[in-house]
Amino acid sequence: QVQLVESGGGLVQPGGSLRLSCAVSGSIFSMSLYDMGWYRQAPGKQRELVAGITSGNTTTYADSVKGRFTIARDNAKNTVFLRMNSLKPEDTAVYYCNRRRGVITTWGQGIQVTVSS
């Protein structure tokens, strides 16, 4: 069974940084074949795409995080990362890792990121 496990979340002050990791396990196919993404969901809001990286390493970012967040992947380690700098209170949310190939998508359980002084 494929599992995506996020780590690296927590409480950080405004202006601070965090790096989220998502480790993929249980798949018979290499992570290199999949598009990977980070989504977030704040209380009372819909889940939104934060950053994505295709199997060909093309990246995309939500306008709200451009220039502050960076997504990267290490296919050899089956891990995708989200580096978050200059964090703002409005970045507070549960962050979810996503793996997608065609119509088949898998989600992690989510990890809390709280930006507060």
C-alpha cells in the first residue's frame, strides 16, 4: 500500500522558515514517474494547490507563495520537499502531500503549519 508521510511542520514566528518533507513508500513504481504537489487547507477554506513539480521537473506555485516557497524532489530518496521562507500568518494551514499520475492520486495525512508570534 502506497503511503505518503509528511514531516517538518510545526509552530514558527512570522518571517521564519520551515522545510516540509514528504516520503513516499510502498510503491512498486519510481516516484520519478509521478507529478508531486503540496496543497494546504486552512480552517473554513477549500484545499488549494501551493506548489507542484511534474515528473519532468516543471514547477508551479500559487501566486501567494511565489518567491517565498520552493518545491524540490529527490527521486532516489522517494521524497519531495517544500522549503517555506518568509512565512506569514496566512500561511497557517494543514499541508498535504500529493502524488498524481493521470487520474490516480494519493494523499498524505497532512501536517500542521502554524505561523504565529
